[in-house]
Amino acid sequence: MSPSMSDDRTARERLLVAAVELFTVRGYAATSVREIVEAAEVTKPVLYYHFGSKEGIYLEILAELRRRLGSLLADLAAGEGGARARIERLFLGIYDEFEQQAPLVRFLNGILWGPTQGAPPFDVESLHRPLHDHVQAIVVEGIARGELRPADPEEITIALVALLAFSMDLQLCHPDWGLGRTGLARLLDLAFTGVAVATPAVQETSR
């Protein structure tokens, strides 16, 4: 790779990192192109060359998130093993990626739970639905094979995905309370083994 191509890619990556940070902290409307390029240490024409506009870089961040998730699902959701092993492998792999890309997750949370602030529309559901559908497919298969209890697959899926989402949110909001990757593994173990103690059926006594 020539120095110019390397510098060009670095400039693009710096712009994305700077935009994620500023959009997360200040919001879309309050962030200017000038602030993004100054934080990335490039000029406005460089941003316009790579992304066309502030809207363009915002949408590219979300598109990159969607590509990353799609790649993770393709790599982790398939493979051998039972339903439990596959779901644990998938969730722990996603958590590993989360630890490497926490600013992107924080940025996404700001979009999900914060005001829109004039941000361009994006199908956020396209970031959540693929994971939900992958997990539910594994759950349905696990029920059919007798590996999971015959409960509503949708409810099982929601309960499991909630453990992953909460583990990541807790780590972001309260890192001193966060359980980390090993804690997520323990929560999944609790979910799959159950927390209630089995009790013998009460036998009716004859009078």
C-alpha cells in the first residue's frame, strides 16, 4: 500500500472515530462539520471526499455497525454444538466485540434512547432484528431436539437477548458494577440451568 493510500484510510478512520465521539457527547444537531474535522485533524474537503456531508458520515457509522453485526452473526451463529453451546458462543463473541467497540455501542444507545435532534432517518430495527432472528432460530431448533424446554420461542429469545443487552449496558453505565465477559457467562449458565430449586410434588393425603 502506498503512503498516500495509507494516509487516506487513516484520515477516514480518524473522521469516523471523531464523529462517533462528538455525536455521542453532543448529539447530531449540535455537532458541526468543523468540530469533526478539527477533532480528526483533517480538513473539510477530506470529510466531503469520504462521506459527502455530516449526514453521510452519520449514516456510514450506522452502516458500519450493521456490517460488523452481520459479519459476527455469520461467523458465530453457525457451527456445531447444541443450542446452548451455540448461543453461548454467539453471545460471548458479541461481548468480545463490544469490549473492542464500546464507543460505537454507546453511540447506538444514544440514538435508541435519546432525542433524535434532527438526525437523518435510519432503520435501527435492521441492527436488532438479525440477532433476534438468529437466536430464535437456534431456540426453535433446540426445542425441537429436546435440548430446551418447550416454552414460547419468542419469550426465550427475549429473555436471553436481554441478558446480553443488560450486561453490555451495565458495563457502559456502571463499569464498577459490570460483570464482564465471565459474568455474562455465569448469567447464561443461570438462564440455562434455572434458578428455582426443584421441589417434590405434594402428595395428597387421604383423610
